[in-house]
Amino acid sequence: MPPINDDIEGTGIMVKLDDLLYARRMTLTQLAERVGLTLANLSILKTGKAKAIRFSTLAAICRELECQPGDLLAYEGE
């Protein structure tokens, strides 16, 4: 059985939201308020359990964190 990791199950997509939040000295709660998402939904994204993300959500997160989508998401192949 392969090791368990924080990527979205079976896709190899890694969500680096923790790193960006730490670098910006921002909490998940603050980001949720700024982008208009529930803390629960943003937490699902942060933990890598999300199966999809809307472009509008991705754009809002990038706007608030002053980053590019590639800063938030990464592909880690096998």
C-alpha cells in the first residue's frame, strides 16, 4: 500500500495553502473572511481533501495572498 500524503486523492495535486498562509502571517479564518468562503470549505481545500476548486475561488485566494495559482497548487508525479 502506498504511503498516505496530503495530496488530493489519486491526482498528485498538492495544495500549499499552509505555506502561503504562514509566509503572509495570515490565519485560515482571516483568509476565509476575505474571500467569502466558510472556514469549513477552506479547511477542506487546505487539507487536500477537495476534489475541485472553482476558478473564481482560486482567483480570490490568489488575490488575497498576492500569489499565482502555481504558488498554491503543485503537481507531484509518481
